Amino acid sequence: MNTLALHIIYEDDVLLVCHKPAGLMVEPDRNNHPNLLQQVKNYLKEITGEKLPYAQHLHRLDRVTSGLVLFTKQKQYLKNLSEQFAQRHASKHYVALTDKAPQVLIGTLEHWHRKEKKKAVLVPEGTAYAEKAKLEYSVVPQSTKYLWHIVLHTGKYHQIRVQLASLGCPIIGDELYGSTVDYQPNAIALHATKLSIQHPITNQTIVFEAVADFIK
């Protein structure tokens, strides 16, 4: 059986939720790296026997980030689910580890964010192409490290990574944003741990959870 089955935490006729490992891309890139979307399609092909099964992810995670990714298996529900993310009706929670603590252990971060090539930067309000980025956080000291619980209000490129780094608290392993602490290869200590949506058929709230390796 396709090894993806080991990473599926929920599946019904409409939805499929995977626990993506760090190091795996969500969607194809120009270099043809292995990606979760193709693995999902291969899995559905084996299960259903269809030559070209439909699957589409509703959001993305960075290659170096682990955690929950939601797919729909039926195109007719793509609009409903996409609008939940666009209108912030879907709720996304993350956990992260840093080796430094912020001055304030509970708070909200709001910045103006802009993507520049393969990195995000925080810029003054009014900067061309900048967009508002917002998250809430709380931090719990753990021995020599600090565990962050994060609720994401906007889903910008590398948002959590750059906003935490702006406090002098880069995520462990995230060399791109200033971490000098080693972590696992092709991974940083950032994990999408909880996702809440309304089921497009029943309209009931459904919550998915996956525990991060670094807090097991």
C-alpha cells in the first residue's frame, strides 16, 4: 500500500487530512521534488482504481514545516472550503520551539509583510505590495527552550517564521531567519497542530489534530 496511508489522519467521501512530514513539499515544483499532492493522487488511484482521481489541497505548508494539510476529493466542494480559508472561518493552530523567549509571553503580532524572492520581510506600513500579517501567541518555558502556541489569523509566506524572528526568537533550525541552533535535516521546529473547519456537507465544525514530534 502507498506509504501515504500511514500519514492520513482523517478521510471521508469529501475530505482527506494528512500529517505531512517535514522535508516534503505540498505541491509540485519545477525541480520535480516529491510532493504530498502527488502522493495523495497516487493513494486515491490505488484505492479507487481511477486513472486520474481528483484531489486538491486547500492550504500549504513550507517544505521544512510538518503538520496538518487538508485536501478535498470532490471538486464541487472546493469553492466552499476555499472560501472558509479566504474568509478566515477556518482556524489554524501551530506550535513552535525557540531557544529564546520574547519579552512578552502572551500577545498579538501585527506587521506589514512582503515576500522578496525566497524570503519574507517585515516593512513599514504603506510599502508597495505589503500586506497585513497577524497572529496570536502564548509561550511556555520548557527547560532550556520555549514552546509557542500560535493562532494564525493571516496566512502569508513564511509569516510565523519572520514574525517570531522579528522578536529575536527565530524558530529552532530556521537558519534562513537567524537560528543558530541545529535541528533535523530539512526541517525546523514548526508544526501545524490543529485545524478547524465546517464540513461542506453537514456544516458541522470538525477539528483535526496532530502532535508535533518535538513535544511528544
